[in-house]
Amino acid sequence: MTVGPVIRTQVGIVGAGPAGLMLSHLLARVGIDSVAVDLRSRREIEETHRAGILEQGSVELLVESGVSDRVLRDGHEHAGIDLAFGGGSHRIDFHGLTGAATQLYPQTDVFIDLADARKRDGGDVRFGVRDVEVVDFTSDSPGMRFTDADGRAQEVRCDYLVGADGSRSACRYAVPETARRQYFREYPFAWFGILAEAPPSAPELIYNHSERGFALISQRTETLQRMYFQCDPDTDVADWSDDRIWEELQSRLGANGYTLHEGPITSKTVLPFRSFVQEPMRHGRMLLAGDAAHTVPPTGAKGLNLALADVRVLAEELERAITKSDPQTLDDYTVRALSRVWRAQHFSYWMTTMLHRLPDATDFDVRRQVGELETISSSAAGSTFLAEGYTGWPNS
């Protein structure tokens, strides 16, 4: 195997998804060089379809940092959601309550915008690598080693390393057990998700509570819709025909007065529910960001938004550390980032437990959930709490 020369940069980034690319972009804007690597090819990432509800702050970050304004042109603003329960629906008016809104814009498009921006700006991003290893991250010259897409062994040495390599992060577990604390919760249900070729069934998202379990009706485009319903984590998609899926969704939504537009189902998947946080988010000269440091259930639409919030803070703290030649200033990153992470964990847990039926739920439990939903939807204070959490808290 051919071994290339050691590459020198200021920040090495493991992971070139939205978090890693946004960090690389923000650093470049203040004159800091980086190299970002990812095990996946660019095409593979682009073809991984994932939903995307962007908080107002995430939209502003994409536009104001110069990534792209396509999110404003091709995205769809949602100024509220419907809470469906107890035989009817109740709109939570985000804009009226907080002056903010969310943007329906798939994560795939966020990635494309960022990848295009790094290519446009001459960023060093290497897709399709393998055998990535982070080394010497407690020294003054940490590094990452990998084999590039052409089969050449490469070594990058830098001032700081960032692990933005997702929920199966190798960087996360490179931190010694004695230097990390992990918080984990697994939920006793999952989401059965589909993509369906059909027109939208509603102008905004529907969060549906029923005695049969939760369902979420979202959109992707004018002709492609994303829908989910609560299921057992061990559910096999092969056991569910299109007819059976539509019957289940129509039953759950019909209990609250909705009728869904049906069409051919092009994708079926089961999405497990987990909550995870690793503290601290820094060890030596390596820092964690996004899913490498934390994951949340998807109910509150926080995953991508948390990752973007992480790297916004991290870019500021890395600039300060590099400018002052003082790595200890990076302790502030963990403090600032975790404050938002745990707020998001609480919000996601609250939304999840309020809307989903637990496997051992009694009639009392289900009726109590309806009482909670009634309290939230009928109270300006309760609705505002939900709207603030969903649209995103101010940056800190």
C-alpha cells in the first residue's frame, strides 16, 4: 500500500455529514483550515433519505453563514402543528405564540447544500475512506489515520480533532471509560416509517394520539409523503403489506377525524427509539459533536438541529482556542453545548411519553395522556412551552 506524506491542518474532522461539513464551513469563514473525512461516499449520503424539520435558528445558520439560501426557496415553512387526540384536532400556532416557525427541508438537502458549499469554497473533504483511526488526542499534535478512496494510507496531523461521526461513533469510544460518563435510555417502542407517493394529507404535521398508538403525518414533497406509526421494536417490515399499513394509519388518524390520501409505498423501515448523552464532550484535544455525543428520540425533531447548534458553538470555541493558543478554553464548549442538549433531551422525552402508548398502559394511563394534551392545547402557557421547544431556544 502506498503511504502518502503527512498532511498538516488546524482541525481534523471525522465525519462529513451535516455536522462535520457545517463545522468545516464555519471554521473556513474565520480563516481556520480543516480536513474532513467520511466512510461513506457522497452519493451514498445523498441517497440516504432522512426527514428534516429545521428550527428557525438552523435555517438562519444555513443562510447567514453563506451556505445557501435554497432552504428558503425549496423548503416549506410550517408555522404550527396539529395535535390530534380525543376525537378532534388542536392547532399549536408557533408563529402566533412565539413569532417563530419551522422549515420542512429534508436532511439530505441540508447535506447537499453543505457539500456543494465546501466544494465551491475549496474545502478539503474526503469521502469514501476506510479504517479511520484517531490517535494522540491527549498530545499537542493529535491525528487521524485512514485509507483514502484510492487505497492510499493517509495521516493527518492537526491542532484539534473533532468526532462528528454519528451515532455509531468510533471517536466516542476512543475516549477511555474512566474519562467519560454515558447516559442511555431505550424505549419499548419504535416507529414504522413509510414514504408514499401521494399528495399531502394536511398542510402541516399531524401528531396523532390514539388508543392504538401514536402516528405522525409529515410531508416530503407535493407528491411524496413521510408517515410513521408506533410499533414494537421487533416488528418485521416484511409482515406489513401496503394494504395493512394504510388500514392501520387510517384507523389511528380516523379516530380523530382525519382521512389520509393513499398511494404506492416506496420505502418501509423500523426506527428504534433511544436517548443517549456522553459527558464531557471534550477529552484532551478531541471534541465530540452531533450524534457522536448525543441522540434523541425523533418525536421532538431535535437531532439535526442539535448537531448544527453544537458546531455553531464549537466553531466559536475553536476559534478562541486557536487564536489564544489555549486549549483549556475549550472546556466552555462542553458547558455551553450540554445546556442545550439536556433541554432537548427533556423536550423529546416529554413529547414522546405524552403521545406514545406504553406496552403495559392501562386505560387510566391513556386517559391521563389525553388530559395532558388537553391541558397543553387549551392553555396559552402550555402551548407556548411546546412552541418554544419545537421551534428552538435562543442560541447561547
